[in-house]
Amino acid sequence: MKIRLKFLHRLYQWTLKWASHPRASWALFGIAFIESSFFLIPPDVLLIPMTIAKPRRWVWYAAITTIGSVLGGIFGYVIGIALWESVGEAIVKFYHFEPAIEAVKESYHAHAFVTVFTAAFTPIPYKVITIAAGLFRVSLLTLIVASLIGRGLRFGLVAALIGFFGESMKQFIERYFDMLSLLFFIVLIGGFLLITVAL
């Protein structure tokens, strides 16, 4: 456990330094994009350290993350609607999302917009929602609008808190890093479990 926490500490410090790299914004965009369709780790792992390093750019970082995530969601939609047998089904099986897909199917029939918004704003795995939206032929416009609102609020809120309380937030994270790391993984795992209950 201590070895893993030391690794996370080094990774956090490395990310803070890397935030000044000219291509850091592209990396943030890329992670936000792929997380919406097949990648496991949410873009918050880059968004938070990058905003801590440059709190005045919180609006820019939130916008990049939101746009990348929504575009990635559209890609997930394409996977569901056109590449389900070749790609989508493999992603769902890899993450053991089969029960979640069935839960999402019922939820989409009842309230598609709320389903997308809920996953976009909460820890519920967004990739399940985007792929399922294509698979079950949900309106692409519904997906885009609900995603823009949900993802924009989520990433905007995270970045704004750090932007306004930059130095104190940095000290808080570094002081309670171990506890926050554990909490992050609990929330991540909880999101996978929550999707079959909340939708």
C-alpha cells in the first residue's frame, strides 16, 4: 500500500511539473476524449493538477476537458451505432458492463436526457452511456446537449474551486493526499456499481 501511495505522490508531482508543458492542454483533451468511449481513468486526474499549477487558467482547462469529453462521447455514440459488434461489445465485456447496458436501455426509454446528464455529471461511467446511446438509437442531439450541460457543470465546478482557492487547495491536497487518493478510487469503483442502481 505504501509503495502505491509513494507512486501516486510521484505521479502527482510529475503532473504538476508537466502542466507547464506546451502540449499539456492537448494531453488533457486527449484523456477527456478517450475516457468518454473506452478509457478507464477520468480526466480529473489531469484537470486537477494542471489547474493547481495554473489556477488562473481554470476556465480554459474546464472548457478543454468539457469539449474533449463531449466529442469523445460522440465517438462512443458512433461505436454503439455503427461499430457495436466489432468494437463496442468488446469494450462492454472488458469492463463487465453487460448488466449496466441493460439498465441503461430501460432508463433511456423512460428519460434519455436525464440519463445522459446524470452520467455526465456524476461518477457513473460516462462511456457506458455514450456507447449505449448509439446502440439504442438515442437522439444524438439529446446526447450532445445533456453532455455539454452535465460535463460542463462537473468540470467547471472542479476547476472553479481550484481556480478560486488555488494555493489553499494545493496545500489541502498535499496534506491529505493519501486519504484523497483512497477516496478517489472508492468513488471510481462506486461509479461502476452505481450505474446498475441509479439508472
